[in-house]
Amino acid sequence: MTHSRRHALATGLGLLGASALPAFPLAARAAPGYPDNVIKFIIPTPAGGGHDTMMRVIGQKLTESWGQPCIVESRAGASGAIAASAVARATPDGYTLGVGYSALISNLVLQPAQQPYKLADLAPISMLALTPIAIGVRESLNVRTLDQLVALAKSRPGKVSYGSYGPGSGGNFVGELLNMAAGIDTVHVPYKGEAPALQDLIGGQIDTAVVSLGGVSRYPGKICALAVASPTRFPLYPDVPTFAEAGFPDVNMPGFGALFAPASTPKAIIDKLDAEMARIVKLPDVAPKLLELGFEPAGWGPQKLSSFLAEQLALTQKLVATGRIKV
């Protein structure tokens, strides 16, 4: 990473008043015998969804390993801000942890004054999994590659539409990244969730949708997946290229599910949780379950997770500064 790039990322984090990695007090020590109580995972999405299922699978393995119960509590709402705030205010003892996803960052850029948390309130533990975002087109559009879609959009400026699962969502960001990278002008149509966007795509009300890879791949013969906004192809859909492979390396903004603790949680506890998360998500009876949910197991530690957050923050700020993303 160049000096200017490092400076840009540091400046971006400074605008939010904090680094993605908290400073641990020198006197911080893991509580003797940790864990000796129930561990609670707070998720930012409704019960029964992908994050809920993922954390129940991981929690079961953690219980088997550590002998302590793990519970999952949903604090859905406000694009994840309610859950993030609950984790930030919890006692930093390793017994209340939280899952964050892309809105954890976009909230702070789009509506900073309204957020009850900041990145400095959270200690990164582990990148559990990446959740790929993809672009899909309706079959009747007669487009089979990203190059063909770009050519069509250039021939019909302001006429080709893309749906997403909401304004300021990961799909919205990826759609606008493609507009910028390809020099095209496709029109964003936000929906209240992925399902209605896909139904309108099939029905012909919109031309493309930028949602989960699993979503656009769920309807063969009706929707054609063109590219995924992740560093690598997703194992379950190896025929779908990345945007980089299709000629647009700047369109790289995967969704994610990461584990956090309250700031000032002792480093020894963070390290213990990090090691266990890295082990669990790669287990042969866990990794396939996560893939089926649309999650690609990662198991990154605090440093790599922090670097990822900084890069995504800089990219988010760049997009918002263009005025393309509006809530």
C-alpha cells in the first residue's frame, strides 16, 4: 500500500473520529477462567435469517468446545444501528458480542449524526464470512455478459434500470460503482428487500438487479448472473466471474458478516475468540452449511478485518461524495 493510500485511509477513519481497531488498556487482562458464563451473540437482522442461522451453527460448536451456552439475540432495525449500539454499550468482558455487516460502515457515512455508535466503540474480532453481491439480468434482455450490458446501457443512457434491496444498501453501492467504472448511467430502483426486486426483475419491471449472488442464481432460465463484486468467485457458483475478471476491478465491495466486542475488551479474550472463530468456520461440518446460506467462510483476524473495514470505509466515502448514493 502506498504512503498516499495509507494516508487517505487514515484520514477517512479520522473523519469518523476513530480507528477501526481500538486501543487496549495496558492493564487489560483476560478474566480468569474465561469463559465461565453464557456467551450472547447480538445479530442486526431478524430471527430466522442467514445471520441467525450462521451464529447458531457457530454457537453450537463454541459450546461444544468451551462448555458454555451460546445464545443468539436479534436486535433488528435501523440498518443494524440498534444491534451495534447494544454491543458498544455492553460490559467489555467477552460475554456480549455482536455481528456487523456492510451497513455498519455505510450508516456512519450516510447519516453520521444519527448513529448511536462509532467504530471506536467496537473491537474487531473476526471476519466470519463474506457475502457476495452480484448483478443479474432478466433473460428477456438478451444480455449474457457484463460487456454486453455495458454496451446496452451506453446505447440507452438513463433507460436501463437496476433494482437493489434498498437505498444505501450494498446493492446500491455496487450498482453505482459499476456506473462509475463503466461510464454508464443506469437508474437505481430501490426495493424493501431482495425478494420484491427479484420478482420485478422476472416480471420485466426492471432490467437488472444487484442483490445477493444466491438470489440472482436462484432462478435459472429467468435471471442470468453476470458478475460478483468479490475478490474471488464463489465456490457454489464457479461459472459467475468477478467484476475484476470482467474488466472492472474497482467494483469490489462484498457484503460481510464480522464479529465484534465492546471496545476495551481485554486483548487476551479477543485473541481467544479470534482463534476459535477461525477454527470453527473452516470445520468440515460447518463450512458447507455456511456456503449453503450464501456465506463464504473467512476466519480473518482483527488486523486483517480492520484493514478491510478501512478500505471499505474509504470506498464508501468516495461514493457518497459523488452524490450518487442517497438515503
